[in-house]
Amino acid sequence: MENRSVNQSEMLNRIVRAVILIVVSLLLSIMSVSFAVHHMRLQFEDEFKAIADKKINQVCDLVKITVNGDEVIGDPASSAQKYGDVFSLMLAETSTNSFTTESYAMFLYSDGQLSLLLSHGADSADNFAVTQKDISEWLSADNSTAVIGGENFESVLVPIADSSGRCVAVFEYKCSFTPLDDLGDTLEGRILGAVIISVLAGIVIFVIQTLIPRMMRRSSKGGQRL
């Protein structure tokens, strides 16, 4: 009886140590995979945003060349129609799988006030950063391009000047990275889920391989005694 108690105690200790080892291994595996996947995700997002930045800058350079400030201030309504057609052709989205949501708008700037001339890809003018910022945050003496960034978007503001150098309008190109963030969250969740399932499956197989032979040996011993 005493030997049986000692053996049961030793077996219990082994099981406890095995469980602790398995739990620690599980946590370390999940943390390691989570760190690696998150790091790869950040690298991909940085590279993708760098490509998006290059595209945004190219678009803004085209806008600077294309838009005539004198036309805009001379006949805003006609200019809105004209440049709306031009932008729809020039900025047409050709990719069927985009990880960004892009929108643009042009505002008339007169007497310190902004009024919407045209927009694309947004339900309201309030969705653009230029309407939420002070004029001093994007307008400079040399009418240089201004960049406004947020948690998951980036906007580039292009002041448009007339022949005298006075700012008469502003063009904003906004790129939202929400689809990219959603994709990253989905991939991380799926990979971590697959890792957890794999580890749990390994634990179940280990337990089965460990316990079943012992149960079979005990059963055979019991049968022999009978």
C-alpha cells in the first residue's frame, strides 16, 4: 500500500510538471508567433504606405500642373465641372484589390473661407482634413504642399494660386488605410488561431499517447490478478 501511494504521488508530480511545462510552452509559442507576425505586419504596412505616399505625391504634382488658379477664381462653377471631369480621368482607380480608400476634393478659398467645389469618394466635405484644420496649418507664404496625418489616414493639401501668387483654392487628396488595418487584424487573428489549435492538438495527442498505454497496462495487470 505504501509503495502504491508513493507511486501515485510520483505520478501526480509528473503530471503536474508536465502540465506546467505544456502551459508555459503554449504561452511562449503564442507570444513568439504573435511577435513575429505583428513585426512582419508592421514591415508590410510601412512598405505599402511608402508606395502610397509616392502615389499621393505624384497626384499632387499633377494637380499643381493641371489646375489654373485664375480659371478657378474667375468662374468657380465652370471650373468645378471642368476639373471634376479631368480628375475623374486622371485619378481613376485601376486596381481591383486595394488596401486603401482614396478620396479627393477641391475647395474654393476666398476671404478666409472654404467652400466645396467638387469631391469624390466622400459623403461629406467634413470628411476632409482641410475643413477641420485652421488655415494656418496648411497655408504658407509660398503655397507649399502640406501633409496632415492621422491614426489610419494621410491627407496631402495642395494650395492653388492665381497668377498673382494668391491662394484661391485648395486641393486635398486623402488616403485612408482602414482596409489595410482590417486585413492585418484578420491575418493576425487567423494565424494565431491556427497556432493555438495546433498546440492544443499536440497537447491532446501527447496526453492520449501518455495515458492510454498506462491505462492499458493497469487493465492488463488487473486482469492477470483476477
